[in-house]
Amino acid sequence: MKVVTLAEAVREIPDGAVIGLGGNTFHRVPCAVVHELVRQRKRNLTLVKTAGAYDIDLLCGTGCVARVVAAYVGFENYGLAPRFRKAIERQEIALEEHT
């Protein structure tokens, strides 16, 4: 078994990859991985998640996402995730909704 840093692990993710993100809305979200994807400027990602929030919104706002597969992306009582919504409205990303 090889142990690598988070940066090294994310470096192995190619642009255009399909990534399943854990957690649900704000709970147990892999924020360190999301931040590293942004730092390394990964592009054209497909994100798969049941219900996203900050994670998907940040990745959409930084131009990392081509497609989202999810049932919901929003900030619970605060409404839809603004960067995600803007990217959908501008047709910058594709959405496959699973409700």
C-alpha cells in the first residue's frame, strides 16, 4: 500500500474525470479534496452526488465542472447554490437531475 499526500492523489485525477463526492448538502463534505481540485485547476469534471451544496457550488464557480448529476444542489434553508444556478442558467454546465 502506498501512502500519498492529498495533492499527489488529486494530481492523478485527469481533466474530464467523473467524480463521486461524499457527504450530503453541508454534512461530511470532502472540502479538502474540493479545494485541491480548485488549486490544481482541474477542468471538465462530471460531479456525481445525491445532494450538493458548498462543494458543487465552489467547483462550478471556479470553472472546474462540465456536468452535474445530482438530485439537489443548494444551501438548504438559504435557497439554491448561486454559482451552480448561474452556471446552469448560462448553459455553461449540463445537469442530469435525479429526484
